[in-house]
Amino acid sequence: MDGKNELLEQIRAVDFALIDLNLYLDTHPSCENALKDFRVLAETRERLYKQFVEKYGPLMAVNGATEDCWLWINNPWPWDTMKWEELKGGMANVGLRQENRVSDKY
Amino acid sequence: MWVYDKKTEYPINIKKSDPRMAKLILTQYGGPNGELAASLRYLSQRYAMPNKESKAILTDIGTEE
């Protein structure tokens, strides 16, 4: 796995745990263990997120602007991970053609 | 309000294309008993909640879905 995916995987894992803790804390707002875990993970997330954005570009639109460039619209989007060749066979059945994929031309 | 994060919440690894399964999954997302409908129900129900815990949990479950 390359560095980008590895880092994204870490962020994803931390975010997933944060979502779960968030829901738990909503109904257990004074649970000390959960509060501690949440604080630690939120800090970790902050650090990993920053690292990712500096190296590989924005994950959220709010980080999308540089001085002269709107990075947010750049690929990949989450659904851009498969190679087109792998999809082509099946996609022919639902009426999509390779030449329709505008995103590949830019 | 909705804020988009350019990543999935959980990793997906699609190994081959399967339009029939894709159709099923789309229905689970957007169909009459899908995630989208459920999330909007949570977000409507929260307005009738009597305490802060239940307002928060319905808001956050609706958001997560």
C-alpha cells in the first residue's frame, strides 16, 4: 500500500472511532473514559488530517484553495479508485462508455 | 447542513462490476426504506425530543446515515 492510501486508512479508522464515540457520548455525556478517548482521537485526527492535506491535497472544500488554484475539484473522488479497464466489461451493460468519462480528460 | 469529506467512512474494495448488486445497493441508499429516508426521519423526529441527549443523538445519527 502506498503512503497516501496508508495515511488515508489511518484517518478513516480514527474518524470511524470518533463517530462511534460521538454517538455514545450523546447519551453518556459524563463518561470519563469516553471523553478521554474522544479527546485523544480528536487530536490524532487533527494531526493526520493536516499531514494528509499538506501532502496530497484537500479532503474537504474548506482546504481547497491555494493562492492561484482551486484544488478541490481535482481527482480522485472516492469513487475514482477502480481502474477503468477493470470496470469496462460490466459497465457496457448499463450503457456507459469510456468516452463519456469527462473526468479522465482533465 | 452537510459538509462533504472526500473519503468513504468505511473502506470499500470493489473487485468486479456487478450492475445488479449496484442497483440493490442504490435502493438501500435512496429507496423508500433506505438510508436517506431513515436519516431524514431522524432529523425530523429530533424536533419533538424533550431533552438534550435525545436531540443530540437523533441529530448525529441522522447526520451519520
